[in-house]
Amino acid sequence: MSLTMTIVMLIAGWLAVATAMLWGVLRISRRHHHPVQTPPVDKTDENSVRHVAAH
């Protein structure tokens, strides 16, 4: 096997392993993700009015 083919195979192997690891991490994170629902906030007139000079 030539040197060029060896380097190409090494890079292809690294990419395959990286893709498999990324797929596994995304699969685990999607399966174990618990969505957090925040309670609705009542808007009052004081909170909805913003002045131009407010920072």
C-alpha cells in the first residue's frame, strides 16, 4: 500500500470514528433531555412599557 493511500485511510478512519461518536452523543443527549416548562408570566402594564432612556 502506498503512503498516500495509508494517509487517506487514516483520515477516513478518523472521520468515521468522529462521526460515530458524534452520532452517539447526540442520540444520548436527545434521549435523556428533559424539557423544562416555565410557568407563564403575567404581563402587567408596568412591565410592558419601556422608556427610550431605559438601559
